Amino acid sequence: MSADASAPDVSFEELVARMPPSVREVFPPDRWKIGKLWALELRTEPVEVADLVWMFDLPLWQLNGEPFRVTPRQVTETPMNFRDHYQRVMDADLDFPIHLVAYRGRLVVLDGVHRLLKAHFLRRRWIEGKIATAAQLQECVGP
């Protein structure tokens, strides 16, 4: 796995401190655990891709170990400049639902942006998703 395919090796507090305001304001501030999120008993339902493309303008991904340097839109426009992320998008398994939470009046993808971008590339109107409530996301917070 390349350096751009894994999370940066920093504390949660340091990651939040480095997070651009555009990213910080759209994600719940709690330190939730991905394994706990996946373990929630959530119903799978279709989510319209068009309702989530606003996230493509956020610098969600890292480049050369530096977090928050690449937007999904950049990968869409110049995929060969971001080969690691483009490969992750192409390898993404759309049979695995994305995970979302309703936060500040809209759905936010917590896990699955590479899958979402693949669905967008394939011009799919819908993607399977599991939507957590704020209370359910709180169940995922912890060490």
C-alpha cells in the first residue's frame, strides 16, 4: 500500500489542527472509530450520488504523506497527477455500501469517498449507503 492510501501517522488532535476550515466545518468533531461505525446495525439504502458531489471540492485526501492536499475533483480532472487515489477509485468495490451521517442539515460521507467517486465516474445515479444518526455516531466514539 502506498503512503497516499493510508491515514497519516499523527494524533487525532494534530490531524484536526491541520484540517482546513472547509473540512472541519462539515464533519462531526468527535473521534469516532471506523470499526465501530462498520459494526452498527444500519439499514442499507440507495443514496443519490448528486446529493453528495459537493464533497468532491473538499481536500479530503493526502499527497506524499501530507493530509488535506487532494480533492476528489482534482482526481477526476487530472487522474494521472494523482495515480494512487485514482487507482483506489478504480479498485473500489461498489458492492460495499458507503457510510454517512446527517450533520448540519446534509449527508456527509464518513467512509467511502473513493467508492462515491467511482460511482460518479460510472455515471451512476445511486449508490448504496448506510446512514447513521448523530446518536449512533456517538456510539462509535472512544479509544
